Amino acid sequence: MAVEDPVDLRAEQEDVRRRGSTWSALRPLVLRLHFYAGVFIAPFLVIAALSGMLYVFTPQLDEVVYDHELHVAAATEPARPLDEQIAAARAARPGDELMAVRPAPTATDTTQVIFEAPDLPASYRRTAFVDPYTADVRGVLETYGSGQALPIRAWVDNLHRGLHLGDAGRLYSELAASWMWVVALGGIALWIGRRRRNRRSLVLPEPRASGRRRLLSWHGATGLWISIGLLFLSATGLTWSQHAGGNVTELRSALSWETPVVSTELSGPARQGDVGYDRVLAAAHARDVTGAVEIVPPAGPGQAYGVQQTGRSWPSQQDAVAVDPASGAVVDVQRFADYPLAAKLARWGIDAHMGLLFGLPNQLVLVVLMGGLLTLIATGYRMWWSRPGSRAFGRPPERGAWRRVPGRVLAPIVVVVALVGYFLPMMGLSLLAFLLLDLLLGWRARRRAGIEEVAR
């Protein structure tokens, strides 16, 4: 049997003692940050959670509300040529410019002919829904974004994204996404770092606890269970944000993590002629670009048609081809299997965030996550109000916690916070506002104490 070196044992004990003392000094600072961030960011998270829960089920709402535009009865006769369907849509919208076409992917779907319309806001299109068997236009709707969101989904999307307040409204969702991961990680550290009698109380609420201790057990256990989901929603939500999203895009570009796109540039002199949409679609099918696809016409001379799969569920269907309009030959192919891993993760992450990747199970998981987040917020506020303090609200964690943090720990924390604040501007600015407010409250408390001392 090997005998442990007493020197090594003492070194290990000293290391454990140092880590324990470091956390003891750091814990009040983490608690104060978790408290203030939770109190001030929670209202934004409530809005994001409720609107997100509504958004998750908009695909089902679309199917019911817009059934006439989206679906037709299956017919025994073959569908009309795609060019004929597009001509019918053009006749219905003579003043709009054709942008893209989504041929009916199944026998009971309509063909979507998408138009750019100068009278609509940015990212909005006007889409004509055409019966593929009769070439009759069954309706025209305003659609939004690359996902062709129908009016109900577009309305909920803009509510979730920016409260229908434009760029200024988007700051709310960016603020929520920027802080959610900080609050989640801080809560995990505080919960795991607590002293407890058994491991069961780490993952499950205490059944016999009462009062504030019962609230804390529900708050901590719930937070632990949904923490991974909250971190995921925060990371993927930031990709859509106004300021941090731009930094994410620049970072991906610097690391060559961008999503590849099929090249529609044609080499050599431009040739005359256009084989039409039917030949283009057939050429794409011949290269296994099938199912739900979007065909984008050439942007000008020397440009090819682009055909891109639009399937957002698992397994992802995002293959694309470019087709020469003069010959109908495929001139470039881009397969999803050849995407860099980072681009695949971005695609999967965004689709899972929207509840599209795994269908109904994905939607239900998001609803559970949002329900858990609302539970955290409710129990968090209740614990605040039950803290010893004034009648209306509880006493916040004491100030000056940072003074007890060792310099060797505090210095790298300050550097990391500065870098994160620069990368996530809304978090950096709001943290600066928290610090200024904290300094103001401290100055007022000292001034009041000084006045009372003089009065005595």
C-alpha cells in the first residue's frame, strides 16, 4: 500500500482551505450581483418568456387561420407548369417585383410567389398563394423575414423581438438575453456552494421546509434543472440582438465560421435565354435538392438562379444549387453536410430556439423552460419581499462585498467583466448604471448616517 506524502497532503489541505476562503469572500459579491440583476432584469424576462411561449405555437395557429391560403385538396390531374402559376401571381400583383418562388412541396400545399413591395416596411414581403392544379390565386398575404412568417406569426415575432417599437424596442430583448446567462451562472454557483445535509436537497425542493427556506429550495432546484436551457436561450437569442448580434457576426467572420452560400456568379460572357422555373426546379431535383425549396431568380446578367432548401426540422435540409438560366445546367452545389461545425451549430441553435428543430417535442421543452423561468422570477421576488427589512420590500444584500475579495481574484474578474461588457454593450452599460446607482445609494446612506450622528 502506498503511503501518501505528508507534504502533499498538507499542500492539498491548504489548497482546499484557500479555495474555501476565496468562495467565502466572493459569495457576497455574487449574491449582490445576482440579486440586483434579478430584480431589475426580471420584468424583461417575463415579457420575453410570455411572448416566447406564444410564439412557439404560431405554426399551428398559421395552419388553422390560413388554411385556405396554405392548402388545397389533392387532385388526380398533374399540377400546372410552375411558370404558369407564377404568371398568374404576377397578374394578381402587377406593381410588385418578383423576389422568390416556393413551389408546393406536397400535393396539398399551395405555391408561394413572393414579391418585393416598396410600400411595405423592411423585411416584409407580399406573397401570393397559388393553387398548383388550377393556377388560381387563393389569397395574398404580407409575410415577414426569411422564414416567410405569416401575419399572426410575424406580429408575435415582433412582439417577442422588440415590442413593436422598432430598433428601440429591440433593446429590451437584448438586455434580457445579455443578463440571463449571468443570472443563471450566478444562481448555480450560489446554489451549489450552499452547505446542505444531503445531496437530495441540491436537485429537489425540500418537502418539509417552510417560509423563505421553502421558497429558496424551489428557486434553487428549479434553476439548477433549467440552467442549461436558459444558457442556450441566452446564447442563441444574442445572435438576433441589435448590438451584440453584430459583434457575434464579426467574431464568426474573423474565425471563418460564417454560413456558406451557393455562388450564383457565372463565369465567362453572359449568354441570352432563360429556361424557366420548371427546368430550374427539375435541375435542382436531379441534384437531390428536393422537398421544400425556394427559387430566387437571377439578380442580373451573369447571374444564376439560386435554389435553396428551406426545411428547418431535423434532419436539417439546407442544401443549395445554382442553375444557369441559359442552359439549365447546375453550376454550383452547396451541401449542408459540408458546412463548418460552427455554422451547423448556429443553424441548429436558431431553429431549436424557435421551436422548429424537433417539432412538437421542441415546442414542449421550450414551454417547460419558460414556465420554469417564470417560477424562478416569482419565487425570487417573493424571497426579496420576505427578507428582513422594511415593510414594503426586503433588505438587499449588504454593500461593499467587493472589498473582501482577494486582489488576485478581483483583478481577473474586472478584466473579464470589461471584455464581456464591451462584447455585450447592453450588459456593459446596464452594469455601469448598477454601479453608479449603488454608489449613489451608498453616498446617501453615509450622508444620512452623518446627519443623524450630528443630531445626537
